[in-house]
Amino acid sequence: MLLQSSVKIKSIISNNKKESALSVKVILVNMTIDTADICIVGGGIIGMYAAYKLSEQGKSVRLIDKLYAGSSRYNIGDILYSGHTDNVAPFMRYSSKLWRGAGEEHEETFGFERRGSVYFARTEDQEAHLKQDAAHMKADGAESFYESDLEALKEHLQVNRLSEAVRGALIAPRDAAINSRLSVDALRKQITQGGVKIWGSDAVKEFVFDGDNKIIGVKTDTGEECHAKKTIITSGVWSNRFLSGINAEVPMRPARCHVIQAFPNGKVPHQMMAYRLKYGEILAKYIDDGRMLVSYTALKDPAQATGNTETDESAVEFVLRNFSDLLTPMEGAKIREVNVMSTAVTPDYAPYLGESAQYDGLTYAIGFNGKSYAYAAGVGDVLCDLTDGNAPKIDISAFSPHRTFGK
């Protein structure tokens, strides 16, 4: 429902000393208020997927994003069942199952790709962790196995050489990925057809209150307001810019993530590939036009703990050198393009997901540590439960926006 509110402001000026002759100047101010069941701030994959699920439930949804396209377009889109820390692994497995179901139903819309994955181990600790992941996946009914025979691994990947330091790899034939560029465009089309209104090129300036503790929406930098029963924050690392105005910010910092587009010198595997470094992960995905996407998460890298999105040439060289040490065709690969984005890093590498205990009507869904695509399906499911007043189907207590962290 759209309300046009015209407010007359009278400025009274007296210029006559003998009598109170008044000249009245009238200024007409137009204020637009849009009302909905749900207001979502942030148009990345988390915000759009939540809008899709909530509108599917019959909710009226407004989605506000200052970039209109969201920041998820350049994400490598991994949905890996393995390689996660213990505090997020159960949720990731839950979300992965939901993605598979959504992918089977809406493969074209979501850009869902059944690729399988290979997660390399080069240390004893990595090998132990991946073997544990394989056991968890089997217990959940997911096909997976750890391969320590390097000749069998090369045959599986159809490559000629692996680094001598490789100890083995976790192979998950049913792992998937999302074509992020296709997904962003197609999902936006899907939600607008479903009745979701998108406010593009709008930046949220402040929250709108009813009393001291009840949030009833947001106001943008253009003066427009969206009033809703629930306001969901999905705007990533930039969320604290306006959450701090109501003392509701959460511990979170930016990390500069590079996604490199390069042309390999030869055939590369079709599977998603992952490899853990000291300060982050390398994720790689082959694109059918001959390109390889190689991403460096840099979550723990002090040199990349910045909101600066200029390309760090040393980081690009470092990533390609390490990845070409795994796959021969990446040696001397020609770089086509480098995209840089800021991801949100939390102290324990787990997101903030849940309702605010401080303000009624406010819900958090931020801090996904570069794994927004992997989380999206599970987060959409949780947000549907929360907006209906139901307990989520999976435990999210570890993701509380109000949790504390030790020194």
C-alpha cells in the first residue's frame, strides 16, 4: 500500500511595525510511505533468496539495495558440503540439502550446477578434517569418499600432474555450485514477477520507530520510507553503518576477496576445487567458455583486512602460484579480469542470524564470511519460520546476534 502524505509547513514573517500584517510562505513537502509485511535491506543473494521464499508464502515484500544488482554477482557461488568449521558445518549441510531440492525444481532460475567437488589436503590436519567430513556426509546420506591414491585422484580429475605435497582429497560427486551472474539476474526477475518490489539505487539512512524499542521500517537517503511488520538486515559488511546509529552493530570487519578470471593452458577439471591456505581458501570453478574462476577468500589474511576494493597484484600472483602448483594447466594462465569485493568476517567465522533482543521488529541475516551462496537456502528457510513466529527447523543458537566473544 502506497501512501502520499502532503505536509504544509508555514513560515511566518512580520515586516509591518504598526500592525501584525503577516505574509505567509507555504512550502509543500511530499513524503512517500510504502507499507509491506517484510522490508529487506540488502539485495545480494541472501536478501533476494529470502524475498523469494517469503513472497512464496504470500508475504508482501520490499527489497532495498543501493546497488540494485546486489554485491553477489561476482561470487564464485560454491555450495560445498565439506570443509566447514564445526560451528557452522551442521547448518551448511542443512542448507546444502535445501539447495539440492530448490535446484531440482528451479535449475534454470537459480543457475544451479551439479558439478561435484574435490577438496585437497596437503597437511595431516587437513587430511584428518576431510576424512571426518567424509564420515559426516556418509552419515547424512551424501555420497563422498576420501581418496589418498594420487594416481586414482589424477584419473578422477583427468589431469597429468598434482603437487607432490598433495596427500589426497575429499571427493563429493553431488556437490554443487551456483552460476552467480545468471542467478542474480534470473532470481531478481522471479521475485519481481512474484510481487516483490525492489527499491534500487536507494541507501538506507535510518530506522523508523514506533516508540523507543519497536522498529517499523526504514527511511532511505531519498526521503522515502518503507514500513513493515519485520525489517530484515541482509546488507553484509556495510550493515553496521546504519545499525550503529541505534547502537545495534555487531562485531564484523571487511575482507578483500579476489575473484580471478583466467584462461588455463589445457584441460581442467569440471568439478569445484578447494584448497585451504594459512590465511584463507582457494576456490576454483571452470566456466564452459574456457575460463577458470579462481577465488581467494582471505578471511584471516591481515593484508586483505580492508574495505578497499582495489586489486592487490601480489595477492593475485600468490593465489595463481599456489593453485598452479596443484594443476599444471594453470601455470602461466592468462588473466582476463579480476573482480574484487568486500566480504564480512565475524570473530568466530559464523554469521549473525536471528531476531534482535534489543528491538522488536528487527532481524539479522549478515556476516556470512564469503559463503553467502552456501548459506542462502538455509537462511531463507529460517527467516520464513521466524517471520511466522515459529522455531527454526535447525538450531541457530550459535548464530545469535547477541553472542559474546572471548579475548
